[in-house]
Amino acid sequence: MIDFKIFPFFSTLPTRELDKLKKLCRFKKYSSGTIVKNEKEDLDELIFVVEGQLSVVKTFRQRKNTLFNLDPGDTYGEVEILNGTPSLASLVGYQEFHLMYMPKDAFLRLIGLYPGFAKETRDIYRRRASQLLEEGVSKSQAGKVVTFFNVKGGAGKSVIAANTAVMLAKFWKKKVVLLDMNLAFGDQGILLGLPADNHIQKLVDERPPLKINHIEKHLTLHPASGLKVLLPPPMPELADTIKPMLVDQIVDILRPHYDFIIIDTHNQLSELELKILEISDLVMLMMTMELTFIKNTKLLLDLLQRLKMPRDKVKVVLNRAFKSMGLEPAKVEKSLRYAISHFIPSEGNIVVPSVNKGIPFVLSKTSEGTDVLMAMKKLCATLTGEEFEKGTWNMFSLVKEVFGIS
């Protein structure tokens, strides 16, 4: 029996409606690589992801772009049904997945009857309509804010954040700024081998109103990639002088001027971290395959759901993945009620020396042709909306290799 609790929509409905839906909705399982819906194909049902993961792919100027992924608990079809259009994108899964379909009439009836259900629908519509309805990528599109986060240290969050930012700037030729918001003990200066002359503390003393030129003169350039970095204060005791309102203002000013704003956070959930999560477009929730990490990640995911954070905004990233972990990823996904979106293999012989040298491993010759570099390319390609060609690299080929799945 399907656990309806994984769908935020249904938390607003009475039990009698849930009982009706269990009889009314249809369910179907699919094999890896199945295209569930093609762009411009009729769509007369709301689609719910029960298990697995799908990509939402839209063609812009004869090129396919992945707009976002759908994890267990996510839905698709609100924009099309409410606008009376055929499917505005293609849905494709690259692993076995399980879907539930709700008839359009039932969906529209629930919107009319239950304000909570209507609000959930409206919130998703607002987030997705601009992406799905636009015919091309606007040159004036605001930069994407991507935050790397977890409440427990040791997941390699800062290292992956730094290498993601460097790779986007160096190899994707994007305009990228990295904000080190671990204000007391940030490591980005060490990881990137940067001088500590400029830092966020200097912005506290800038005369208002704060402008882009004020911020940029306090950014530090990473020469090897072109990445710009906003470093934390030079002394831990100065961390409290940086207020969430200032960080919100900095991000808001940077958005129109950069393609990506990558944020590295502290391992806690204070007012500052909550503000950062709120203003982020995407949250990369880092974890390793340790029971303590799984427990904390599940608690955090449950909290974010109670805070009404959209499920499709949060992506789980498994770092230091290796073959003999003692736990099966599929069981962990079931426990989390979230798909693991990215797998970063464990290659300490490459990553650790790069940290000690202050040189990102994506720039090191020793990483060429390795699984860890390939995983980072996949992560960055997903962030930029690119789709890997079938038959070449994709996340699930890495999963098979890392976990020895035939």
C-alpha cells in the first residue's frame, strides 16, 4: 500500500478523501530509461512520484535542458492542467521508478473544496510556471543560488561546494561567486589557497545603501578558475556581527550579476542558516553512508517538510560513496523518503592531497579520468540544465560501478 504521507498535498486532506483517492488513482511501475511523457503530449492526469527519480526535460532552441528532477513525494502536471495545455516537458527516468496518477477532474475538485490543497497547488505553480512556460532562456535571468548544507560536520560539504564553484567557473565558463557563510570557522580560503585580506566583515562598515561595487571590491579572485569568493570574518568572535538581513541583501544584489551563487554554510540551524535556506533556489543536502548521518539527514528532511520547504528544492548528495558500506542506498532512500540525487565516489588519494595543497581536485591532473571527477561533472551538468547523452555518462552508471550492481 502506498504511504500517502510522503506527499505534502495529502496532509491537508481528510481521511475520507484519502480513502477515495486510493481507489480512484492508478499506479504503475516502470523500468530504467522509460520516457513517461513526451513534450507536447496530452496530459490529463496529475503525476505523483512514489519511488525512483525522474528528470523534467524541455527543449530550448533545439537543445534539451533538464529543468529539475522529481524525487519521491514530488508531483508533476499542475501547470499544464491549470493552463489547459499539453505536457510542457518530457519526463524520463533512468532507474526503476513507481508513479501514481490522479485524474484531472479529481485534482480540480480537490482544489475547489480544500483551501490547504489549493495553496499547495498554487505554491508549486508559482515555482514552476516561469520555467515551463517560457520559450527560451532569458539573458536577464537571475543567478541561481545553490546552498550546500547539513547539520553534522564530516560530510565533505565545504570541499564539494568549492569544487562545484570552481568547475562551473572554469569549465562551464559561468560567472560564479562563492559565499563562505561558516562565519566563525570557514575553510574556503584554505581549500582554494586564497589570501585573507578581503572578507564579509568589511561590508558591515560600508555606508548604505549597499551596492554591487561595494560587494565586489571585497571579493577575492581565485586566479586559476575566475571564481570570486566572499570570505568569512578573520576572527571567530566577529561572526555575530554578520546579521541574516545583511546576507539576504548581499545575495539579492549579487543575483542579477552572476550565473551562480554557491553558498557554503555552518553545520547548524540558526536564524542565519534558515534565512539562507529560504532564499536558496536549490539546497544540496550532504551526507555519508553512516548511521549518524542518515539519522540526522532524515530529521532535517522532516523538519524542512514541516517548514513547508518545497521537496524539489532539496537534493540529497551522498559523498564518499564506496562499494562496502554495509548499507544499501535503496533502503536509505526509503528511510529518508527522498531519492539520492548525486553520488560522489570515495577517492581520498585524490581529494585529501588537494585539500592540503589548497588546490581544488577538479583542477588536478591526478583526477583526470577518475570516477570522482566524472561525478562532479554530472553534478555541474545538472545545475546548468544540461542533459547527458544516452549511452554516455549518467548518475546511475556510476551507482552500478560504485556498488557493484550488474
